[in-house]
Amino acid sequence: MNEKTMLKHIALQYTDRKQAEIFFTKILELPLKKTFTVSKQLSNAIFGINEEAIVDVYANDNSYFEIFITKTHRKYGYAHVGVEINNKDEFIKRCKKYDIEPIYAKKGEKTLLFIKDYAENLFEIKERQPTK
């Protein structure tokens, strides 16, 4: 990527719309901005999934998530989303309040923080460092 290339959005899949709403509005604190539908024909042409999908968009000035609400469960491997937050302790409290357990992993001297949302999407959480 060069300095002109920008990440525009991340699309994830959920089978439970209410859980998606809790995760994105309560834990990541992103408001629901809009909802649209992807037709069965378009879904099949792009993703090879013969199913209509509702898509909820959660976004702020820095992040844009398209959440596809489907009946289809998926399998995943190493895919994850990196998220930067202001306060790790407050974030962990919100996670626990909504039954999301932090996952800690040692990498040398560092302890990495991950969480899985209700749809088993994996998020790597980094605390924003103060600017000098």
C-alpha cells in the first residue's frame, strides 16, 4: 500500500442481529449508521452464497463495519481485525459486562489482547498510545 491507499471498510458475518448490535454499539461503541439489503442474486454473484442478506453499517469517523446478517455459518482461520481503543481497562469491563472474555497471549515480553465477538470474529485490541 502507498500513502494514497486507504482501508474503506471491514465486512463481517453474523447470524444473530441482536448480538451484532450489542457488540458494535455497546462494546466497540460504534453507532448504527444505516441498513441495506444485498439481494440473493448479488450475494450469489459476489460471494457464491445463494441467500439475501441484511447489512447493518456501524461506523464513526475512523471505522466502518458492514455486518452481513445471514443464515450461513462460516469457518475461519487466521483472519482478525485490529482495533485501537482509548482505555484497555474500560474496554475489558465493557466486554465482561456483555459476556465477552478477553484472550491473552504472550509474545516475548508483551502480552497481547484479543477478543472473539458473538459470531466468533477475532479482534486484536491495542491501546492508543499518547502522542509525544
